[in-house]
Amino acid sequence: MDINIINETPEDYREVEELTKKAFWNVNVPGCDEHYIAHILREHSDFIPELDLVLTLNGKIIANIMYTRAKLMDETGAEKEIVTFGPLSVLPKYQRRGHGKKLLEHSLEKAAEMGFEAAVIFGNPENYITAGFKSCKKYNVAISEGVYPVPLLVKELKEGALAGKSFIYKESEAYVFAPEKAEEFDKTFEQMPKEYRPSQELFYIYSGSKMN
């Protein structure tokens, strides 16, 4: 197998959006909006082009990851610029083969080389703890005072970067979008049926779960 990780180019945009739709369709909710999110992220000021990466297998794009800047605000009001990522997309036929993890680990190493000291995401813990992500509560990272969502996960890219402080996580507004615009955008893609899957119940449980 010839596997390469390279930057996405404008010529790849539509192909990446199509694979993103296939990767997320019916996984978290009936249908998905992640391909629209991928579409709008690239134009936002928080988007990090250097961390917009695709993984190719024998010359074919099978996975993509995108990053934006985010912030952690400590008790004094001081802000630390960090990264978050998503969508992380792998074509369904290539999932559970290590390609997504390889792309994730490569991109996190690159983020660390760029000087970012931490990554914070909302995600299924089962998918990310093997890549070194831990519960937000272990790093005292909340979304508001005393609120620690179960799917809020943290990874230090520099050892000790978050030690001894408490933080509030501020996600980029790049992920805010109008649902009706996402629906219009999806009409330009191959139409797929919206269906229920058990994974949607897991997403619902995690999304509403918090730690005391």
C-alpha cells in the first residue's frame, strides 16, 4: 500500500466534501451536516490551512482532517490559543483500519511543531482515548464554570502546558452555521436516505452527559 499524508488543495475540495458526507451520513443523526461544515471552514479566519490534510491510499483520497484555532481562558482572563479539529472523515469502506488514527496522530504532531500546546475536541471518547485524549475534567477544562461535558476531550501537545490552572473552553465560531443553508448545499450532492442507526443513540447520550 502506498499511503501519503499531504495538504488538501482546491482541486480536492469537492472530493473531500463528498467523502465527508459518506463518512458521517446517518452516524450521529439522520443525515449529516459535516460536509457543509467542511465547505465553510476553509473561508473562516480561524481555519488553519497547514493542518488541512488528506490521506491518500494508492493515489486516492480516503480521509481528511481539518483544524481551527480555539481558546482556553484561565481564571485570570488570560487566553491560550489552542487547536480543535473536525470533521475527521474516513470513507466508510476504509474505516476501522487505522487510517484515521494515522492521520490524526500525524496532524497533532504537526500542530505541536507549529507551537500549539493543546488540542480540545468534542468527540466520542471511545474513538480518541487511544490517541492520548483524556477527560476534560482531568485538565480542569470546562465549557462554563463547573460544567464538564463527557465528550469534551483534551490532549496536551506540550507536557505540562495546562498544569495548575482551570480553563473555560471557547470553540471557534467557524462551526456555527444556518441549518437551512446546509440543507440547500446538500441538494448539490448525491441524495442518500436519512435513516436511524443505533450510533445515533450513543451520540445523543454522550452529547447530553456531564460530569460532576
